[in-house]
Amino acid sequence: MKEKLEALKQKALDDLAKVSDAASLEQMRVAYLGKKSELAAILKGMAALTAEERPIIGQLGNSVRTAIEEAFEVAKKHVIELETAKKINAERLDVTLPSKKTDKGNLHPLTKVQAELENIFLGMGFSIAEGPEVETDYYNFTALNTPEFHPARDVQDTFYITDKVLLRSQTSTVQVHVMENNKPPIRIISPGRVYRSDAVDATHSPMFHQCEGLVIDKNITMADLKGTLETFAKAMFGDKTKIRFRPHHFPFTEPSCEVDVSCFVCGGKGCSVCKGEGWIEILGAGMVHPNVLRMSGIDPEVYSGFAFGMGIERIVMTKYGISDMRLLYENDTRFLSQF
Ligand code: PHE
């Protein structure tokens, strides 16, 4: 029995020394320390021993059990270490790996110029007004002194949703909303999308952007309009920029004009950007027509005002020397990343 116990101890210690994973460790716990283990079987045989042998074998049995238990604890510690190391290894992050290159985006030139435009006018005490892109014909035409037979109302020029509802063809609609809802003094700009039934080419798009301006107060004159637009032009195109007014016609302003800026590339001598003119047209403007004031509830005997409207695409193209408007809508990042 003694030899059996010694042999069992040796076998158990050898096996436990070799164990390297949790599953075989558990198998060994059952095999060497469990209720049905070999050790338990041997110790059951003690009943057949003599009274002298029994305490000796009992002691030996206990020391074998303790030795196996100790070896088991050592093996358990070893297995935990091994399994932890395995786990750490499997979850390892290589922080020295170079990161994936991400391209840095930039603002679209239209967005950039619109923000610049807003800043210039905010600096002059204007605030920003908004209006709907889907309008009634009243706001787009009637209230802007554009009667029913006016050619601008033609289906060729305007996107109608019903007889009376359309996509606004100009931001001038916002003038009317602002005058209806505010008492003078009024000083607003309103940038936004407008729609016209134009075929796409280098200078036309059925959707484009405008920025409206409206100032109403007592004693507003065309000199105020000129001073405001000159300040704007110098801030947008450079300090040397000059402006000029050419007589024009708009139904909602009287007098009306178109406004040109001196070419910032050639300074007025004539070049490819200004097409030899020395001047570049950037907007329409004028003194708000008394009918327009009256229809929106403002007394033209007390108040006067000016309005202007510019195409933002036109400003972007002029400022950056872009000759084809389609480039602004094609979303080619090789083009857009230049701004
Ligand atoms: N709404 C005009 C246009 O789209 C521009 C304009 C605005 C002219 C305000 C005068 C005053 O052409």
C-alpha cells in the first residue's frame, strides 16, 4: 500500500507539473483529488490493515493528499498565468502601426463666400432673414409690383407647383415677408436658393443662390445704397475696387440700376476675367418702389429704402476666376479642395 501511495504521489506530481490549460487541470483535480480518485480508493482499503499499520498508512495517505493539493495549487497558478498571457497576446494592439490617412475636407467655395458675405453685412449692422423656397405667386411677383402679365411670370422662366404656388425665382420674396412682419428701421440680408427654368450651361443653372439686401428707414437715399455697396465691394474684392451704377429696370425698385465692380485682376484695363470690359456686373439694386412699400404696410410718405440682390455663384466665380458654373455643383474634390 505504501508503494502504491508513493507511486500515485509521483504520478500526480509529474502530471500536474506538465498541465498547461484549465480543462486538463480540472480533469486532474477530479482524477487525483475527487471522491472517486485513486487516492480515495486506496484509502478505503485501510479497513483491512492491522492496528499498527493503520496510523502509518493514514499519515502517509494524508501527506500524499497534501502534496497533491499543494502541487495542484501551484499548477493552478501556472495555468492562470498562462491563460492570462494568452489572452493579453490575443488582444494586443500594435500602437506603432501607422494610422490610415484621412483626407481633410474644406468648405465649399459657395459656403465660404456666403459666410464672408454675411460677415461683411453683419459688420455693417445688418441681420440675416430667412424665407421659404416654396412661395405663392403673391410673394414672388404681385407684392413685388410684378403684375399678372409680366414676362417674368412665364412658365418658361419659373417652376410652378400649382397656378399659385411656385419655387421662388428670386430672394426678393424675403423683402415682403420682412416688411410685413417688422417695423422700420429694417436692415437685413437674406442669402438662399432660388430656382429658374434655365437649361444648364457655363453660366446658368436651374438652382442657384442669391443674397438679397433690404434697408428701410426715414431719409434713406441712393447715396446710402452706393456707400453700402462700395463698402461691400472693397471688403469682398479688395481695397482698390471701384463700383459703378448703370441704369436698369426692375419692377420693384425705382430708380433701378445694375452694379459693376472694377475688375480686380486687371484693375479696369480689360483682361480675360472681365472679358475686356474692365468691369464685372455683380448685382441688381434700386430704391424700393412706393407700391412695394405700400403693399407690405409701410407708408412711402414717411419711409424710403433701398434693396439689392446678387447672385452668389457670380460672386464666387468672379472672386476665384472660375469660368464654368457647373464646376460648383459637380462635387469633384480635385476642384473643390483648391479653395
Ligand atoms: N431680384 C432681382 C433679380 O433676381 C435682383 C434685385 C433685387 C434687383 C433687389 C433690385 C433689388 O434679378
